[in-house]
Amino acid sequence: MKKIKFLGMLVVAMVMSVQVMNAQETPKGPRKDMKMTPEKMAEFQANRLSNELGLDDATSAKFVEVYKKYMKALGEVHMEFANKFKKDKANAPKDGENKKPEFKPLTDAQVDQMMKDRFAISRKTLDVREKYYDEFRKFLSPKQVQKVYDQGFMNRGKFQNEMNRRQGMKKPGGNAHHTPMK
């Protein structure tokens, strides 16, 4: 049960991180060229993890290549899941049609389908993780692979926050910790 909860949380975190990356506005001004693509982000994370693991140059090069493929595969799985929700959202009322959508409780069949979808995404995610475990094991120890998986999950949010800070991205209304007085 704990594994299912963990995988569910992992899926939600991955989907949210992918959606956050896609929802970012392009910064205006001289920093426009600094926008991080998912590929650049994966490479940045791979290089950081390589340094944390203390890998030599040859092993680091292999690691970066495999890690980028791993992140791309996970991203594809989670985009499939996110696209399913976009279809549902597309059927919601448009602006001007009905300002307050009517919220109806989900039926048992809808909840059942949602649970099955969650299980499917968890299975696909697990398949990717198992496949790349074997790939990483060709040049990393099991402890190093565990650190890659643990660090990748734990630092994803920290990395995104840092990139937003560096790109000058701010929440509307200014500082996230301070609500402006009116």
C-alpha cells in the first residue's frame, strides 16, 4: 500500500513538474534565450547528479546520456496521462457560456475509471524505472542508482523553484510570502 501511495505521489509530482514547465511564459528582455527546455533541464540535473555521485569523466558521459533518455521516457508517460485530463477539461464550459461550472459528484464508474488510470500510469512509470535501473546498473552501483532515483524525486521541486528565480519569474502580485495591502 505504501508503494502505491509513493508511486501515486511520484506520478502527481512528475505530471505537475511537466505541466509547470509547459505553462511557463517566455521571459521578456535579455533573458529570453535562457528558457530551459525539458532536455536542457534533464542535462542540468544529470550533470548535478554526476557531480554528487563523484563520477569520472567517462562514466559521467554515459550517465548523462542515459539519464536524459530516462527523463524523456518518464516525461512521455506523464504527458500521456496529462493529455487525458486535458481532454476532460476541453469539455468544460468556455468563457461566457457559464461563469460558474456546475460541480457534480463523481459517479462510481468515474471514480473506478480514475483509479484504473492511476494504476496504469503507475505501472508504466514503474516499467520505465525498472528498464532504466538495468541501464544505470551497467556503470553505477545499486547504491548510486538509488541515490539517482531518490535525489531526482526530492530535488525536482527545488530545481524548478531555482530556475524560476533565476529567470526572473514571479507570481502575480509580487512576493509569494507577502500579500500586498490594498
